[in-house]
Amino acid sequence: MNDLAEHQISVSDPEIVKCPYEAYEKLREEAPVYLDPVTQFYVLTRYEDVRKAFSQPNLYLNDDWVQSIQDEVQIARRKHAHERFTKEGWVPGLSIGMLRPERHAPVRAIFNNAFRPAKIKEYEPFIRETAYRFARQFAEKGSGDLIAEFAMPYPLTVIARLVGIPEDDMDRVKEWTAAWIERFGMMLDDQADDRAVGKEIEFQHYTKKIIDRLRAEPDGSILSEIINMPTPDGRYLDDQELFTHIQADLLVAGSETTTNTMSAGVMLLCRNPEINAMVRSDPDKYLRVFIEEVLRLESPVQGLFRVAAEDIELHGVTIPKGALIQLRYGSANRDPEKFGCPAEFDMTRKANAHVAFGGGPHSCAGAPFARAELYWAFKALFDTIDNVELLPDNDFEYLQSVVHRSLKSLNIRFTKK
């Protein structure tokens, strides 16, 4: 299992965060069940193993996996954060991805209803309008940072509308979501982690007013439906649950996937001019296929966690009960046993076979919404700018995270159409 440990392959290594694919290949071939020597969680890298884990939710538990991290530094941070939340705000509930099956199903029913196809269709004109607004503003500049100017503010503006946050507060929303993402990535120092906790407490107090208003005056928005719809067993979500669902499951999950996929997609278009020409020639035919291939090649979430409900025997390795396991989506999506020539951009590849949105009962409830955001983002870009190229000053620096693949900036130049 850990013959590679002497080489210190770790998903937390900054060089692997920047370009993980060579490490993934070694792990898939030599140690498909790998105890990361730095993070001390088990990493599954093969497609079939990840898919099987999705289909066995009572064995690979969605749980409060943070509590499974027994590193002394993380334990001390959790204790300090709990004290701050108790004193200054509210101890957060669990995101939908951390709920065990018996707790997950009732909450998932609410989210499935809120993100039903008819509701997404209702919001699509606003999604389209917002995409074109940001694209046209960006097109006037001739060059700039795609992420700062379009890929980050566009999906945040859309999701903020869903939860009743005015656009004037978008800078604060960016701070709150960035802090949550960085803390979730588990690679901050003590001071930065504490600052992120403070930002989450700020967000709680801000959001409390929105929750109270929508309880008193439902407005038919997606958040209003989540707040005011009972679970199948007749229970309403409380404030602590809602704080986390709004921040993690709506604002972060609803924007980060789009931001990361937009930046990755534009970078791939610049590096693959023949793909760029093909998609531009007939967006109605090729755009959705292109988006799925970007999601596969540059999975915006590189991996999420499970907890072993009992001892698990896999490839001759025993994962002990209670151990933390990361299902590495980014590696599974490049497994040659599933995808021929997995590192190549293939517009004829079967769509949706990837696991960028997870799978099984815990698959991403907002995936159709994210796909709508991505479609209109790229459609707006194709309709407003041309001759896109990467600027030489790009450093291609990624957020230090064991979860997200998040490019910090992407400087491009282009001509306005």
C-alpha cells in the first residue's frame, strides 16, 4: 500500500496541488489505497473504487469527517473554533455532504425540491442576463483577469440572488466564501484559520436577518423554499443547519464549481485552438459536451471525504473503522481503465461519465444549476470576445487546498466582437 510513502507523495504538497496528475498516475498504478503520510487520511484514486464507494453509503459514511482528524494541531483548532462560535455566534451544523444516510435523506428531499427542473428554468433568464452583463463589461477592457472580472463575481451574483443577498454586498460575500473555502482546504496556519472562523461568524449574523425575514415573509425563492419546507418527517431546518447550508451548500458549492470550471475551460481553449474553433463553430452542438470534458479533465472539486463505518478490505489493504478516506475525483476522472487517452481533450467522449459532481445518494443536488451557469457563461464569452490568448505574466498559482482545484488568477487578452 505505502511503498510510495518514502517519496512523501501527499495531496497536500504544494507542487502536487499545482499539478497533481503525475502523482495520481503513480497512486492508481502502485497504491490505489494510499495512506497519505502527511494528512493521515486514506486516498482512493481509481474510478471503480470511487464509484463503488458512492454506491455503499452505509460503509463509506458521509459524516462529520472533521472529527476523524486526530492531528493535535487540528484538534486544538477545532476546540478554539468551537469556543469562538459558542461565544460569538452559533456552532455550525453539518453541510449536506456530511450527513449520514438517515439524516441526509430528509434534508436532501428539501434540496431536490428547491432545485427541481422547473425552478432552475424559472431562474434561467436571470442567469443568462447576468452572464451577458459580466461578459460585456469584461469585453470592453481588451485584457484582464478572467477570474476577478467574470468567473468569480458572476456565479456569486447569481447564487446571492437565490439567497436574498443584495448585489451591493457582493464584496463581503466574496470575503466570506473565500475564507470558508480556505479553511475547508485544511492548509491554513493557526492565525489564518482563526481569521476564517471570524469571517464565518460575521456571515452567521448577516444571514440570521435573512433567515428571520424569509420565515416571516416567504418570497418563493430557492432559499425561502429551503427554510419553509418541512422534511418528510415534518421537521424544519434550524438556524445552525441553515447557516451551513447557505454558506457551504449554496454560496460555496453554487459558485466555486462554476468559477473553477470557467477558468479551467478558458485556459484549455487557449491551449487547444482546434477545440476552440470547433466549439465556436457551433456552440449549440458542442458547448455542453465541452463543459463536461472540462469538468472531467480539471475537476473543480478534486476530492471529498468519507469515514469507514467498519474495517474495509480493498486491494489487500485494511482501512480501519473510523478512518478518514478521501475519494479523489480528480484522479478517478483521469483513470485510463475508464477513459481512453484520459489526459486528452476528447469532444467525442461519452458525456456525464465523470464523477466531478460525485455520485450516489450524495451526488451534488445543484449540478443541473451549475451546468446552466456554465452554459451561459461560455455562451456569453463566445458571443462577446474572440482571439483569446493567455498573457505571459500568468503564474498559474492554485489555492492551497486538499479539496478544491482553484486557480487564483487567469490573465488573458482578447478582441471585442
